[in-house]
Amino acid sequence: MTPRLGSRVLRLLVVLFVVSFFSFIMVDLVPGDAAVQVLGENGTPEDYHRVRDELGLDQPVLTRYVTWLGAVLHGDFGQNLVAPVRDVRETIADALPVNIELALLALLLALLIAIPAALLSVRRPGGRADRWVSAACVAIISVPGFIVGLLLLLLFAINWQVLPVGQWAGLSDTGLLTNLRFAVLPALTLALPEAAVFIRLLRRDLLATMGEDFITVARAKGMPTRHILLREALRPSSFSLVTLVGVNIGHLIAGSVIVEQVYSLPGMGSVIVRAAQTSDYPVVQMGVLVLAALYVVVNFAVDVLYGVLDPRVRRAHA
């Protein structure tokens, strides 16, 4: 492990520790009594005291945090307060794959839209295609995400009835094709705003690259514009896009709450919202921690990947 990579790993661990502490403390400061949540309003004082003792609520907050963190590191995420027969790990294990699949599919769709659109736009800057692409990007970015979701739902699920909504089919339960039929609309809802941002970023970087000396040399050699864009300009123009894609993976995993509500998906956003409404604090704590940890780890991985793709970054930190 190089010194720079070791420093990154150390910073990653520090950030994860801080995230775990604040996710525990913020939920712990929320008014309410977990014992009342478990037993209801009709419990006896002795029963409330017993539950508080079992949950460690009578201990100092730092002691409870250390105990909780130790349990988490050993894979014990605690029990649901609302449904004690089901532990928190099972709840998160059921919900998290929905978010991960939607985020990855949304990014794939966004890139499949953005890269050809940006290349088409840059081929003739200021031309008709460039103007149409730019106008479409502005329009998509200006529309709130839930409006995009409702429009897609209205068109594809209600008017044309070509795609199902209102439920979810897991990949392991129904197979790839059935799963994609349920996933494509929410993923497209997430993908369109991302694609618009990707197009604008990649277009800007492509235009800058097309003014470089090596592009001028390629033109002087008689290379066609299509070849120059695909073979010469696309890769050196993609570093900012790679960074943004990495940042947005965490954003998409953690930020799909509205889409989950529009399409009634059983993802992490719905789980955390429902747990917060029912004061199921262990689920809220672990849900926030898992999403934040995923965001941090993904950004760490992208930082490392950026150094692999761009030799200038490696040389700068050698």
C-alpha cells in the first residue's frame, strides 16, 4: 500500500467513525421513549424499566454508543422496536438491493443517453442538434424529479400500459427481464436529470479538448470528425465525468426517497421514513449509517479510480 493510499484509507476510517457517531447521537436526541414504543402506553413502570435496562437506555450516551458500535462491527444491527421478531439487518438487507440496483441502472441509462448526446452536440457546435440537446438539458434540469416520475408513470403505465408500477419484483425472485420491467421507470426517472448534467459537463470538456494541439494535428492528418471525437477526444474529456458519476452513485443510492414514494418501492428511503414515523430508532440509525457509509466508500473508490485513469494525478502525488 502506497503512503497516499494509506492516507486515504485512514481518512476514510475517520469519516466513517464520525458518521457513525453522529447517526447514533442525532437519533438518540430525538424526543420519545423507546420503552413506550416497544410496550405501548399500557405497560407498567416495572416493564418500562426492564425494557430500558435491556436496551441499555439507562447507561450514559457514550457508553451506549461504544456498545452499539461494537455490536455493529460484529454484524449485530439490533432489533426492530416495532417488529421485534425481525432484526434490523434483515430489514436493511431487503431494502438496500433496491436502491443499489436503481442507482446502477439509472447511471447506466444516464451514460447511454449522455455520451451520444454530448458527442452529437459537439460535432457541430451551435448547430441544430447542439441547440436541441442544450434546450432539452435545460428543460429536464428545470423540472422537479417527482414531476418527471409522474409524467413517465402517466405515459408508460397508465396511458400506454406497457410497464407495471406500484410493486417491485426482486432480481433473485423473478429473473432479469421481469425485474427490469419494474425497475426501468423509476431508474429512468433518476437517470434523466443525471443525463442532462452529464451532457452539459461532457460537452464542455469535449469542446475544450477539441481546441488542444493534438486535435489540430489529428485534423491536419485528415482524420474524420467522428474518429477524432471517439478515439482522440472522448477519453481525455471523461475525467470530470468519471468523478461526477462516482459522486452521484452515492447520491442516487441515498437520495431516491421521492422516487420510491412515487413508484411505491420498498427501498431504504421508504424504510427510513416509515421507521421515523413509527419511532423505530434502531432502523433509522442503521439506515442512515449504511447510506452514509456507502456514499463515503463509493467516493473513496472513485478517488482511487481517478488516479488510475489520469496519470497526471499519480505524478502529482508521487
